[in-house]
Amino acid sequence: MEKRHQDELTTRLEDAFLNGCSYISLAELYCWYDVQKIAALTNRDIESRWQKITNGKAGRLMKVEGRGGIFIFGEDRNYFHRSAVIKNTAPFLAYK
């Protein structure tokens, strides 16, 4: 895999971790991994990268196939949002 493809995959995985979901087209996966079929080796590599990015704290990487690609998200989708501690916050808009 080329460096620029590794960087793009990392960006998508981080997007899924930080925002709850991301999308990768099948064409991108075929191009990035230079394969004819997305098989177990590709899936294991993506899962390994996910665990490294999340430090294993967001569960397994889950996927839903659709629209010519896969939507990816963490098994524990709320991990990042639960772990964020925001102090001294007020409502965005206060209605009277």
C-alpha cells in the first residue's frame, strides 16, 4: 500500500472514531490494497489499524455494506463522546 493511501485510510478510520461513522468506497479499497477481491487479509489489516488508532477502547470495527462501499463505525460508537469531559458548559441557546 502506498503511503498516501495509508494516510487516507487512517483519516477515514479516525473520522469513524471521532464522528461515529465514515464511508469507504469499494473502488478505493481495491485501489489502496491493489487486490482483485476484498478478502480476510484486507479486513484483518483494517481491523488492526482500527485497534491501533483507538487503542482498543472503541471495540471492534463494524461495517455495513451499501452504496458501492462500506460504512464503518466502532462497536462502541459512543466511546469517544462518553470519554470527552467538558467543564463549565452552558446551553447553546437559552430560551426564556
